[in-house]
Amino acid sequence: MRAHFIYSLAVFILVSTFAFATPNQVDAGKTIMAIGSVKALMNERERSLLRKAPVFLQDTVQTQVDSRTQLRMVDGGLLSLKEQTQLAIANYEFNPASAQASIVLTLIKGGLRTVTGELDRNTSDYHLNTAVASIGVRGTDYSAQLVEQDLLLAVWQGAIDVQVSVGVNPMKFSLGEQHEYSVAKVKANGEVEFLLTVPKAIAIGHTTELIPDAAPAADVLGIRQKATEPPDYAYHVRASNDVSTEYDQISDDWVDADFSYGDLALSNDGFSRTGTASFGLLTHNFVSTVGNVDSATMAMTVDFDQSRIPTGQLSFFDSQGEWFAVFNGVFSQTNLDININFATHGNELADGSISGVFVENGTQIFGDISLSEINDATVNAGGTFLLGEKVQP
């Protein structure tokens, strides 16, 4: 009887293993941050997405009410999903050697903003499908928002090609650089309305100064060239080789100032501090494989009540251009856990790591930076830094 029970149990375990086995999963990216309830659904199986969790081909990423997430994809591209959004990842493949990518996404509901990665600028390699249109890109930072049955589109940099898929005579058009308009609405019946202002539903996260009501959409990129100095900045504008990109440090839409802490054990046992403080660069020892480093800046804010680093940025130059990164993180006791959200060197995407530790009773931060280009790791830079608390006037 006992032998029969053991045999039956073994068969049950074997069958269960096959029934619930995970298929060969292919990485499509990772979760930079997740606020609220963020899940991935594949083959009717659901899992929660926390910071650093992978996302796979065939995943449908879902955000609930008051929830949002940001994903960094395998080609370096960034996806920011608003609340109540569903995005299906049908395909996301990237060959670093050739910089060729094959990307097929479907926006089922909600909205997103994306900065595309190192995909070739052939629009046939990239498709964002919706119920009313399909979108191809050419080196682009753009937003898409489904409002009821309509699709809102806004291009912040680069251009997109849109093929309407509904209506009697489906229209094809382009938005963005070198085109007359940068914003449009594709209605549920296939009609296209070109807009001179950015709709509120899609403009969340951008200040009204950057999108005035009377601004022609074609001039949005020019209007957006505004930044203030850290630590009170809202925007950083990077200009290199006639390419200008703005990253919103504090918006609800991009590089969010908060994220789920996952399995981190947060505490502040190393010293006792409350409130929020701003830190700036006191000294550094940065070096680069392609020339001398100069014009280094680095800043971060620290929320001691929540044990987190809401915002941070760094910048320095070598002979091939600017190394630039935006980051945030959390800390446990005196050790900082920092996550790089976006990094570049000149016009090349980069990646790397930043580590740090609080010293002098939490009034200074000593740490190390390591950055390298994604497509050529032999081009790299980094070194040590010391940040000091900025005294408020």
C-alpha cells in the first residue's frame, strides 16, 4: 500500500511538473520600477512584476488603477506604462552585432511613452499595433494613448509612420521631425485629426510651460528646450550632434520618482536623519577609455523618511561626447542601492552601475561609477565620487 502511494505521488508530481512547467522563456527586458499593482500574464498564468523582475516574449503587462511601471528592453529601449494599461509583447528581439531588432507590441488599452533603443531605423522592424492603427518608428521618443475608442499620438523626438487600419479608406501619415504635425488623433471610425496642441490626456507629466495652449504641434520640440539647474530641476536637456533629448525627472510619466521596493529590507540604522536633502558633487576621480574627462556634474535627492533616492543625474565629457545618466534608488542602513534608468555616451546608449555609501553621519555620499556603451563595451568610463549635502539658503 505504501509503495503504491509513493508511486502515485511520484506520478502526480511528474504530471504536475509537466502541467505547470514554464516554457522556454525569452527575455524581452526588465522592470525598472513598478508602482501599485503591476502584473505580467502569459498562457493564462499571472505573476507580479517588481523592480528588477524580467519581462518575456509573449507577456502581456498590465497596470491597475493608481499603478504604473517602467521597463528597459533588451535593445536599451524604455517603455513607461500609465495606469490601467495593457501592453502585449508579441516579439522583442535584438542582435547587438548588427543593431537589428524585430519588435511587435500591441497596446490593448491605456497609454505609454517610449524612447526606442538601438533598433535599425527601418520602420518595418518595429510595430506598435492598436485597434485603429499600426505605428512604425524612426529613432523616436513618442507617446500613445487610447481614450475610449480613439488613439492619441504625440512625437517628442524623431518621427513615426502611422497606418490606419479601420475605416473605408484607411489613411497613412507621418508625425514628428520634418513633418508638418507632431500630434494627431485617430478616431474609432478611422478619421484622422491633426492637432495644434497636445491633449491633456497625453500631456500628463509635461509642464504647461513646455506645451503652451497656443503652440503649434510642429514646434513642440523647439519649445521644450528649457532646463533649470539641479537640484531643483524638472528637466535635463541633452544636446549632442544636433540630437536633443529631454528626460523628465519628476513626472508621472517618465523616470518616476518612486518604485516598489520588492524584497529589499529597508532601514536607516546607520545614522538618524529625517526629511529630504539634496547632494551635489564635491570631488571625483572619473576616467575614460577615449580621452580626458571634464565638466563633471552629479546630483541626487535623498528622502530619509522613506529610505529612497527619488532622483539623480550625472554628466561628464570626454573626447567623444557626453556621458549622461539618470538614476534613482533606495538605501538600507548606510548602503545605497542605485538603479540607472537611462544612460548614453554621445549618441550611443550606455549601461552600467552606481554604488554608494553614506559617510559623515549621512551628510556625504562616497561611491563608484562604471559606465560602458551597450554596443561596444570597450568604450567605458567611471571612477569614484564624493557628494556633499547642499546647504539650503
